[in-house]
Amino acid sequence: MAYSGHLSLGTDQLISFAGWFFLGRAVNWLQHIYYSLTIRAGSRKPAPGSPQYLSHRRTIHITVVVLYLLYTIYEADWQLQRTGNFYRLLSIPLDADERTIQSRFRRLAAQFHPDKLPPTLTPAASAAANAHFVRLQLARDTLVSPARRFAYDRFGPDVLMPGWSNCITVHDFVSFGFLHLCLPFYLSTGAFMLLANLLGYMAWGRYWRWLAFASMAAFEARVLSAPELPFVVARVLNPLFGVLGHPAYLPFQAIVVARKVLVAVFVASQQVAPLLRPVTKTQMSEAERLQMLVARQEVLVMGAHMKLGELLEEELRPFMGDGEALVELQAKLRERHVRNAIEGDAEVIAAAKRARAGVEGHANGTVPHGELEVPLEVDS
């Protein structure tokens, strides 16, 4: 079982965050599928921009955003459970004392110590067993040290990194963690929010967003400095997890989930907020109007194409089964199409006009020659 820093931004987190920006395209697909399933073939579908179309789109969009928000929370918890922690590795409760930790380690050492392994193991299996025993030792050494255990519970596996080796007391660990893990997160997130506000983005709920951001900072400061878990984690979440058979949260796990939920709610609120107020033509931007007109034209073209296909099929119905007549009809339709294309060409139209002008010139005794009229010589 590998351990990684809980505050580092991994590939899975980047993919999960990037998914928010593709929800609009997903809404288009889902609305198309919804109409395909609920509207019979040949029936008229709501036109893009119509009140019914916008109502359906708003409902689908809000549903997609809420479902993806729930998925983001589930994904954050799943990543934590997949990574695990030292308590689960040793199979001990979160409040285990030093005696319980040492006793459990001795039982596991009797099973996984390299000297206890059977000689028939393959080199790969033997290396894996040795690595597992090293992790067991690391877990024991971390949890029997009061200061390091306090730091591990609040900062997670990051305390095992080389930069923490100079920390000895609880104050050292908390100060180092605050400066290198917490402060960069809140400075970068706050700077991003401020820049977005200055550029005119994320305008909706600006006050509540900053209030939630400050509340999250206060919650994290409370978790990092207090010897016990916050009330909502110790008295609500962990007892509920016990009933559901879900492992209890350590302080650093509660922080990880809270941060991801905070960012996800920020993004979700910006996507849902415009959908909760009625949209009028004066509130729509030029790009939105253009997009609506293009969508409406696409629907009209598709409808005309389908209608033309139905009419053509109706016209060809008498010729079905008569191959020779069908071939002759197709040849005439092709000839007509070519003739229409030629007659509609700009150069052909111009040439026809010049030809008609020449005929008229012959009748009048002149022929057009550039911009001059040259008299015709008539034989006496």
C-alpha cells in the first residue's frame, strides 16, 4: 500500500476538476438523447430558444451538475480509502494507546518478518513482503511518538517526507505544516478568487463564497491545532460511518474532503446560478444569441432534410419494384440537378447575358465589344 501526500494535486484530481468544464457538452448530448427517448419519430421537438426547450435544458443541466458534485465527493473519499492510513495498516482503532500499538506490531512482525518468510517464496514475493514489513515498522514508529502521531493525524503522510525530519515537538510540526502545506493553498486559492472577481468572473454569490472560504480556513485551523476532532466529525460523521461500515476519518482526511467539496461547490454554484433565474433576450449576451440562432438553424435544416427525404420517398414509391423506370427517373433527376446547378452558376448567368446582348446587337446592327459598340458591315 503506497502513501502519498494528501495535499498534492494528482492526475486524478486534475481530471476530476477538468470534468466540470465539459458538462455543457454533456448537457447537449443528454438533451438530444432525452428527446430521442421521449418524443416519437415524426413529432415536433421543442425549438432551441423556446421556453420549453430552455426549461428542459435548465432541468438537465442542474441535474448533471448536482450528480457530478456528488461524484466529486465520492471520488475524494474513494481516493482516501484506496490510499489507507497507518491505523488501518496495523488494524488498530484511532484511539489505540502505545501498548496496543506495540502488541499489534509484534503479532504482525511474527507473520511478516523477513526471517519468518518461507524459503519457497519467489524473489518478487519476498521483496514485496520485505517492503510490507518496512511499512509496518514505519507505522509503528510514527504512532508511538506522541508528537509525530499528532502531526500524522493532521497532515497525513506528508510528515514522512524528508523536509519534516528536523521537526521534534508538536509546535515544530504544526508550524512547518502550516507554512508549507496550508498557507500556499489558501494564498493561491484566494489570489485566484480575487483575480476572477477583478476580471468579472464568478460574480454570483461573491460574498457567500468569501464567507465559505474564510469558514474553511477557520475549520482547518481548528483541526490542526486542537487535540480532538471537531464536533461535526467526531459526533456526526464518524458515528455515521460506523453504522455504515465505513472507516472513521482522521483529521487530515476530513480536511482533504472539505477542501475538495469547497472547490467543487464553488464551481457548481457558478454553473447553476445562471440557470435559477429566468433568462430574457435582454439578459443574453451576443454570443448566447448567436449560439441560439445557430442551434435553431440546425434544427430547421435537419427538419427540412427529413421532410425532403419523406417527400422524395413518397414520389419514388410508384417506381419501387420497376428497376428500369427507377434508373430512368434517377437519370432525369441527375440531369435536372446538373442543369439547375449550371443555370444557377454566376459565370453561366453572365455568359448568357452576354450572349443575349450579342443577339440583340445583331438585330440592331451592332455587336458588343468590351464597352464599345462596333457597327456591323452589311453587304450591299
